[in-house]
Amino acid sequence: MLKIHPHDHVGTRNISRGAVFPGARRLSGAPRSLERLAVGARRWAVVIGAMRWHALTHLSAAAVMFYEHSRQLRARWHSKCLLSVPDLCPGWQRCAVGWILLLVVGLCMLAAQGTADDGKPAGSTTLVALGDADQSSFSLPILDGPAHELARLRGRVVLVHFFATWCEPCRAEMASLRQLQSRLDGRPFAIVPISVAEADGTVRRFFADDPLPFAILLDRDRSVARAWNIHILPSTVVLDRALKSRFIAEGDVDWARSDVLNLLADLLMEVPG
């Protein structure tokens, strides 16, 4: 289960243009590679998922301090030695960036050792009943297709599934959803997978060799995810046949579990209002 910071814009131009972590000030004369490394570290935090925003904020500040220390040390050597120290500058920069990169990779490996739901077995997320939640309807473009309106699915039980291709738990759950679609084929049931804040080409390449039996919608700017208060990937909202939100799962679900199938069977038996 991957938590998304409310102000994150994963995969959007905001990051690609070089946004800097909170708490990490921009350096005068710092190499562009260091700034790109800081931005890349933040992106890795979202990709790996288990690594939290505040941890990388401190990591970014540590990277800045490490670079400043190496620059001060290089200046002292230049004042005390007769060697041509400027020739050593590229080596110093490579050394500093190398150590920072090693630290980032180490943290990412530790984060990746976690399970899909902060220690819970994969697929064990439960469906939590919603109160009088009234989610707004939406219309989103389909990958390589026209816009898709949620209102057109009235009369069916609908799973609105928010995911991303870089999210490891999302990948495993997508196979479970594929099996669920096959199991409920012919029933008034629909799965609506929504790719959150990803480029069209990324999604297209990911499913090129293994297409899904349902259309993929694109929430390029996270407008729908924000409107539906989605802060964790994967997340699934279960709608009844009147398109009222009834249950939510914040994390990956094994859709072949008996309790999940029984819940969906009950919703399918309800007469739409």
C-alpha cells in the first residue's frame, strides 16, 4: 500500500521541472546533477511507496550538507597544497554524488522489503463500509479511446479501482481483478481501473503485451483521485447499482476471498433504487 502526499503530483511536469524538497534550500553553484538527484529521490519515494515523505526531506537536507562540507574541504586543501587542486574538482563532485546515490539506493532497498500493506499479508485489505458518502460522478478519457462517463454504468455494481503501473501491489491486484471479471462475466458488474497521474505512453507500454478485459481510464492530473479523497494506491471504491459508494479498500485486495465475493453477491442481488 503506497501513501501519496496530498500535494504530490506523481509523474507530472511539476517534478520533471526540478521541484525541490521542503527543507532543502537551493545551492548557489551546486551542480545540476545534485538537484536532479534530489528530485529523483523524491520520485523514488513515491515509486517504492514504503519510504515516507519526511524521511526524504531529511535525506535531501543531508545531501546539501554533504556537498557543502566537501566543497569547504576542497577549498582548504587548495589553500594549503601546491598541487593543482582544481583538477580534482570533478572527482570530488563524483565522490559526493556517488555517496548520496548509495544512500538513496540503500534506503530504497530497505523500504522495498516491506509487505504490500505495512506488515499485512498481500491481498488482506478489508472492505470498509462507507456512511453517507456521495462521490461525484466523472468523465475521464480511455487509453486510446473516447471519454468514459461513470453515469453510463448505472444499474451495475461497479469497482472504481485507482492504481499506477509503478505500484508493485497494484500489479498483483490487477491479476486478481482480471479473474474477478471472468468470474462475474454476464452479471450486472463492471470494473473501472483508473491510472493516476501517469503518462499515456507509460500505461500503453505496460499493458501492451497483456491487455486487460476492461478499459483503462486516465486521471492525468489526479483531479478525480483528489475529489474522491484517494491518498493510497491501490484503492478501490465499490459502488452499488445506484452508483452510491458503499465500500472502500485502501490497499490491495484478494478479490477471490470468500468474504469479498459474498459482499459483491449481496450487492448484485439488491434492486437498484
